Amino acid sequence: MLFGRKQKPLLQCEVLHALPGRMRIGCRALRYLINQHDAICSDIENIPGVRTVSISHRTANVLIHFEPDALPGNTLPEAVEAVLSACSLEAYKSERQEQTSLTVTERRLQNEPLEEMATRVAVTSAALLFHSLKGSHGSVPAALLPRFTTFPALTALSLAGPIFRNGLDALRTTRRPNADTLSATAILSSIVAGKDVAALTVIWLADIAELLTGWTMDRTRRAIRDMLAVGDAEVWRIGAKGSVEKVPLAAIQVGDRIVAHTGEKISVDGIVEEGEAAIDQASITGEFMPVVRNANKEVFAGSVVKSGAVTVRAEKVGDQTAVGRIVHMVEEASHHKAPIQAFADKFSAAFIPVNFGLAGLVYALTGKVDRALNMLIIDYSCGVRLSTATALSASISTAARHGILIKGGNYLELLDEADTLILDKTGTLTEGRPSILHVVPVARGVNARQLIEMAAAAEETSTHPMAIAILEYARRNGYRIPQHDTAEVVVGRGIQVRAGKQHIRVGSRRFMQDNGVDLDPATATVQRLVAGGENILYVASDSRLLGVLGIQDALRENMKKALNRIRLAGMDDIILLTGDVEQHAEIVADRMAMDRYRAEALPEDKAEMVLRLQSRGTRVVMVGDGINDAPALAYANVGIATGATRTDVAMEAADITIAGDDPLLIPGVIRLGRRTMDIIRQNFGISIGVNTVGLILSGMGVLPVFWGAVLHNACTVAVVANSGRLLWYDATGSRS
């Protein structure tokens, strides 16, 4: 947090009061688990020795009466924490929703056309220049009405429409003033006091700051759209009479038939009706090998036809496509504000009534309208609010330019707070493109070719990197893949399929042991291959072991350098979490100088480890690429999907997606989050400091109204421009 006391971890339980047989335990998570009340009470009552349970969600504590002889009191907080951990996902979601709701009603600058904002600045600039050149600085009219009919006053009133509307809406809907309420009051008060040029200056400088913020947001949208471009501006559509015509992409509707040729991008989600093509779907599904698509097969917008041509009937177009939904989600990320942005809004809203109070107090003490008016013109809200929004938007834009998709500004703040990094191995630390080094049959009558062919039958429909290694080996050597039924995947362990009369199983040691396969015939071979750093895949028919495959996946280039930069960025604990065997995990963790590792972890084990770390107050960043990583990516404070082999499931679960294959982008995005928060802190300090000085000088009568407006709004422009520097930040991790 920028200010104030850091909150305790959401799931941490602490004893608030204890007597023999009676204990009150506090836990913040209870505030968000009202709907789980009955289930939590029941689970706590099932703890041996507990007599009664009473939960207060308002005060976030639970009162427990228990049998001291049957249940030691010092173990009770841990037991309650274990019960609440089952509801951790609901608690985390509710907490984030609450943080998002802590915002005031402000104008959404991304909804205002950039051209309209630029026009306002140009008109205001021209009006100020005209008034200055005209030199009409006569006396203030004695009557009130003529003060509203001067050229600067009329111009100010004509341009202040959006400010007046939003200021009144805030009072009507939330009964709380916002920044526009204060600005509207300052503009009207300036005109009433005969300071029409000051009123116009307030609008002019405020519009410049908003234009810079709006331009940053627009640049962010364009960067994201360029990153996730779904196709060309025009596509080939088959007309009603069978003729082919080139039409704008925006003209395509559901049900239209389009044709995509070699080298072109498919621009819709749909079903192939005619033709056959090899299609690169890496940008959508993470498959680095092109897939063959023919009649009745599904294709996605953003995929590229490598060879051939297909006719596709559109089922989803525009924003409804898979890529379009991602673009829309990121464009709307401002709805999911970072806690620092919610704090900026709350801070601004809290000080707006103070400005009104100061104006009344100064006028009561001095009787000077000018001094009171400056209390309304100089405020903290504009600089703090606009510069924070600009910084977050600029960082998301910079990330998109480097191929990093950040789904909300809140994840930048969480990156700044993170102290623990968890990495998957296959496809994350390694290339994700393993190759077979050894094929070792161990069953009598089975040769290397037969072993590969049976393994390929099980893996033919899989997109797992090891499956692709087997299939590439089989195709490169001209082996025939036997006919087989639909494969059954056991996530994190292996795959099985029926081919003829055989039940083929391919997978890990644990998978084989679960199915009663005797692994003793391969013990010596496995020890030799593992010592060489190879991964082992067992191949079995029913309960008979046929042989083993030695597969090796090279470590990514620059991964060691990336981990060094991550540690220099302040990450205290770097953990390897993999489903691979103990020996391989130890080799990789040692080579990469990681703090610790956990091997043979199933998807639920990975998620459980993330939650356990979070319950201790740790902020966790999880980096992964596959279906196995999706639960952990979803539970982590920040989930990062990376690597060319990342899956669409991982991308959906992750908060940040790195489209490229460069490991240096991982420390790059972490540093970007920390740099963003540094600049936001700078802006808070500048805004508070400069405006406080302005208020003091104004109250003393040293600063006239006009220069008070210039000081305040120039400060706002300065901090927004300071945030805009993030647009040119180097997110490759080469420098901070």
C-alpha cells in the first residue's frame, strides 16, 4: 500500500481473545464468505473437540467453544485456517470486487473521442490568445449578469458542459462531490467573482491534462489491437451466386462464407466447409506445429494459412471471436482498477469536501473572495486521479508493444508487491520442444519401431510437447501409426488408448504404478537415462511394460540471465514447481540457482502450494504454459502465461500473457510493474506538495486567482506527462 498500514494476509487467522474452552479467532476472509456461512460452521463443528461455533461476518471473527482436554487451544487457529482455505477462491474474488467498487463516479475519458478533446484544447487556446491580443482587460462589471456575457466567460461556459453534467450526476447518484463537481464550482465562482480568464484557464489546462490521458488510453487500445490483429482489413467473401469478392472485414456477418489462401490470416471463428490447409494456430492455441484442417473442422480468427486454401462459414465475427473477446476484455480493464487507482479516487473524493470547507473558512476569516476562490481552484484530485490512470494505461500500452498482454492495471501493482516467483519447467524454463534421444524396448518381441508406433497411437491427438516429440520421430522415420479409439487423458500423469486388442498406456512412473504395471525390467535403463538429464516416458500394453523413451528438452536461451534479473528486481524466493520426476527437477533447480523445488506435482498440488504461500502473506507470481498450470495461474496473485507452447487454457487463466518466446520479458514485465508504481508515488508526492504550497500561499493572499489556476493545472499537466514517460519504457528487461 502507498499509505497506511499493510493489511494482514486474507486467510491468516489470529487469536483475538482466549479463555479455557473458549476462543475468538479473527480472519479477514470471513467478511467475504457470507454465502458459505453454513458450510464453514459445519466444517469447524466437525473438528474433534469443538462444541459450538458462532461466526460474525461483519467483524470477521468466529467464536468457538471447545473441550480443552480434547483439543489444544494452540492448534485451533491452524484448524480454522485449513477450513477457510477451501473457500479461498471465493474470498479472493470478493475482495478484488470490493477493491474495484471503491471508486468515485468520474468521467471515463476513454469514452470521449480524442478528436473532440483536441478540439476543445484548440478552441480554448484560441480564445485565450484572442483575449490576450485584444487586450480587453477592463474593470469587472458591477452587475452579476454582465459577468456571464464576457467573451472568456461565454467560451468557458460553452466548453464546460461535460464538467457540469458529470459534477451534477455525481451529486445526484452518489450524493458525493467528485473532481468535476469541484471544477464546475470553481468555474462558476470565478465568473461570479469577475475572474473570467481564470475560469477559462482552469478549463484549458485541465483539458490539456485530459487530452494527454486520453491519448495514452487510445494508444493503449491501438497497441493491443495491433498485437492481437485478427486479419487483414479486407477478406474474400463468397457471394450468393458463388462469385468471390473482396469486402471490408467489418462487413462480414455470421453465416457468411469466406475464403482464406496460403499466407493469409483467417479473420473469423468458424467451420471449414471446403478445402484443406495447414494452419498455424500458435497465436490462439499455443500449438507451434501447424495443424491440418479440412471439412467440418474448427478454425480461429488470427490463425494463418501456411499452405492450401479453405472455405470457412463464419460462426463468430468481430468482437465475438476468441481474439476479439481478449481485446475487448483488456480494453475494459479500467473497470478492474488497481488498488492504487481506487486509493487515488478515494483520496481525491475525500479531499473535495475539504476544499469546499477551506473556501468557507478562508472567506469567514479574511472576507476575501479571491482567497476563498483559490481554495476551490487548487485541489489534489485532478493530478492524483489523472496521473494514476495515465501511468497504468501507458504501462499496459508499452507492454502490448513488446508482445505482453496485461489484463488490468491491478496486476501491475501486484507485480510491484510480489516477493515470490514460481516457475513451471516444461515449456517455461525449457524450450517446450523436446526430442527423443533414446528408444529402449524392454519386452521380448518388441523392437524400437513397434515401441514408437504404439506410443504414437496413444499420443496422436495430443498437443503436449512430449507427444509432439513422439509423433515427429515417427513421421521422420516413416513409421505407421496404428488405428485406435479416442484417447483418454489423465491430466498430469499420462494418456491411454485402445488400439486393436491392446490397451496402450504412455506416461509417468506414477501413471504406470497406478495401473499395476511392473517397472522393474527398466530400472537400470531409467537410472542411466535420468543421470544424463533425460525425461522418461513409459510405454505399456495393458499391465505389461513394453519399453521406455528418453526425451530431453533444452533449457531456454537467456533463462539463467532472466532469473538473475528477476532476483535483482527484488524477488526473494524463486521456486521450481513441476510435474517432472525428482531427479530432473533437482538438476534444473541447481543449474538455474533456484531457491527450492517441488517435483511430481499434479495440477491440484500446484494450486495448493500457491494458496499455502498466500495464506502466509506471500504475494505469488506464477509463470507457466500448459493446462497443468492453469489452476495455479488462476490462484496466483499474478499468473503469467509464456512460451511458444502455451495453451489457450493457460492464456485464459493467466492475468498476463507473453506472446513471444524471450525469457527476458518476464523480468521486463516485473520491472515495468515496479517502475509504474515508482512513478505513481512520485506523482502523489508532487501533486500533494505543490498543491499544498499553493493552498497556503493562496490563503495568505500571496497567490492571485489566475496564478493559482495556473499553478494547480500546470502541476496536473506535469504529473500526467511524467506518467506518459512510461510509453517509452524499455520492457525487454535490458534496463530498469
